[in-house]
Amino acid sequence: MNLTQTQVIKDAKLFIDGEYKDAINGESFDTIDPSTNKKLASVAMAGVEDAKHAIDVAQCTFESGIWSEMPVAERSKILCRMSDLVMEKVDELALVETLDVGKPIKESRGFDIPRAAANLRFFAEMANYIHHEHYDQAKYMSYSKYAPAGVTSLIIPWNLPFMQMTWKASAALAAGNTVVVKPASYTPLSAVMLGEIANEAGLPPGVLNIITGPGGSVGTEMTRNPSVRRISFVGDSTTGRTVMQTAASQLIPVSLELGGKSANIVFEDADLDEAAAGSIEAIFRNQGEICLAGSRLLVQESIYDVFLEKITAAARKIRVGNPLDEATDMGALVSKGHLESVDEYVQLGLTEGAKLAAGGKRVDGLHEGNFYEPTVLYDVDNKMRVAQEEIFGPVLTVIPFKTEEDAVRIANDSIYGLAGVVWTNDLRRAHRVASRVNSGLMWINCWYYRDLRTPFGGSKASGIGREGGRHSFEFYSEAKTITMKL
């Protein structure tokens, strides 16, 4: 389907109680195309009163039982219908996602939107198989129930907006909760479109509510309102701490998926071509704007020069350009401010003593948009700020190591603990290193593959809690034990 920007980009309103509405204060803001820095659409700017209204609607809807008490099989059918509709609208959603985020259309259409549909179907179907527990002992019988927790606040980042929204909302809705979502101000357009899909699928009004606006006042209301019973936040670690502190005042349970500075470890016995291809994908996919990025590349000294040459050559071949071009490998960074931040980190790395193998500047001829060259910094010391702080852009820091012990020590020398990769053909080493690196996820000879049944989350400054499979249902539910004398 050959859709045009004019056909798919519309001004966005708040979605509350099954209807699209202007903000109470009538204010709006512009969302910008990162590839041109020109206005895409006008978006309703929610205020605190809008957030309160959305939460009140979600609370009333939850108490009505129209969704929370609906048989699980019926809830599942509606969510599966939403999944089908996402795929029916895949071209439209992918185009909106690419224009709003700046990412290549082949990623939006080929991965992000299909994965969003998979999220909806997975949790819809899994809800039918969440088993209650039941125990007999002497003259008593105890059994457990997993009831929906209530109103759930979801605060979504700008890098993978539609996929991240459905990752959270699918599980919360499948568990029987009502939901209020706040997408990031940079990238609100695809998230708002889920309201239309929900209505078409037959989701009762008030079950899903979507408000767009600033993270400060609106986000604070979503994390301190006493009607909210669960909060799931994806974003940077600093904001995550604020969310946790605010939620603590009302004792609201939180799930935090925060930053990362993951170690991508290449041993001398690895398949170097496979490792190079995987390492390039792990840092330059989605312009490096991904929390799971393998941004610290640890390479064993015996293969350091050879592997650096492979990585550098591959980085220079990446096609950066118009995100709507099917041949584009890497699009634009999300904003001018973020582009400047990425460049400042690169210049800082050079000042710290790192060397430049590739990239290191804006793309020539594309200065209207936020395009930055795939950048490789090598001979990096792990103590440098470019190795310790999350750049969240297309910047790879290459660090040499001598032994397995050395690699594990460097990998763990970070405030983050989200993910990591090990490239080796030694099976024992693969499992040893994967077990010893302090992170919530590890890949061996691959990157980014996700089985939705497995727990997802990080340690240390990378977050709190786990979601995925039964872990999502445990978080979005209240477990209750009932004991009866026989």
C-alpha cells in the first residue's frame, strides 16, 4: 500500500472514555519530523486536570466490572481482534512511526508494528492459561486468586513508542485492569492511534485511555494519584528514581525499565564475521536509540586489530538517510537537542583519549534533519565517561581485554545491569560468562531475540522488577489467598 504523509498524519487529541477530546485548557504542541525538523502535527497538551479525569474514568470503568469481571475468554477475543487490526493497519502505523521517530521504514514495517501485534495476541492468549493455586491440608483447603490490580499508569519512551505501549498495555489489559497511557511528547502519534483500534475491536470505553503532554506535571499526577494501583515506566534512570519516590508516597507498586550500557564481549574463538554483523546491529539499530544497545564492545586483545577493522568497515557501509527510503539502514535522531548531546559525547570521548575509527559528525548534505554518522571510538578505557554514561545514540566504544576474568570485570564495572552479549564458540565459557555478568538479560552469539514468555528487566540503575510471561501477570494482578475449613 502506497500511503502518503498527508493521508496518515493527523492532528492528535486525547483519548478518554472511548472518545477523542481536546485538552481541558485547549492547549496543544507540535510534534516534529526528525528527518526535516518540520512540523508533523498538532497534539493536544494534557494538563493535570486531564490526567485526573482520565484516571477517574479508568477507576469508574474498573469498578463497573465491565472489563475487570468480563470472562477471560471474552477479554482475550477483544485483544486478539486488536492484534488483527494492528496488522491490517501495518502500513499506516509504520509510516506514522517512521515519520514521528525518524527510524527506517523497513524497521517500523518489518519489526516494530508486527511485534506490537504479537504483544497483544501473546498476552491475550496467555491470560487463558494463568492457573490458580489450590492446596489441601488436614481439615483446610486454601486457594489463590489473581485479581486485576486496578487503574494502571503506563509511561512510555520515545524510541519505540507503539511497540513499548503494546508491550505494557497488552499485559495490563489482559489481566483485567483499566489503563491510562502517557506516550513521550516527542513521539505521540502512533500511540494515540491505538484508541481507534480499541474502539473498532470492541474494547469498552474507559478501559484504555491515552493522554499526551509534558512528563512533569502530567507524569507526576499519574504516579501519585491514589486511584492508581500499578505504575510501569520506561525511560532514563534519573526520571525512574523520581517516579519511584513519587509512587512511594501512595505505596503504589512500580515496574521500572531504565537505562543501559551493555557489554558486548567478543572472544578470540568467536566466529568473527558473525560477531561483527551482530555487534553492528546491536549498536546502530534504531540509530542506537535503544536501551538494549551493545554500546560497550569488549574485544580480546589477540583479535583486537582484526575485529576493529571489520567493525569499522561495516560501520562505514551503513546507509544513513531518508527514513522512508527502503534502502536506508539508519535514520534520524529524535531531536536537535539529542543530536547535540550525542555529538558532545563524541567530542568528550576524543578529549578523554579515545580514538576515532569512523563517523564522529553530522552526515554531510543532510543538515536539515538530525542525521549523525555511525561512530566508532576505539582504545577506550572503561573509566571514561563515554564508556560509563548512556549516550543513547549511534556511538560504539571499543575496549580491549586480555582474559575472561578481565572481560567479566570490565562488563560489571558499570552502574547499569540491563543486558549483554557473549560471542564465543566455547560452550562452557559462554555459560560461565553469561552467568557472571550482572545483567537482567544475556545473549550468546545473537542479539535482541526475545521470547515473550521470559522475564525482561534489569538490575542496578537499569531498573526494578520483571515483566514478560507470568511475570507480567504477577505484577498487574493482586494475589489473594482464601482458606476454608472443610
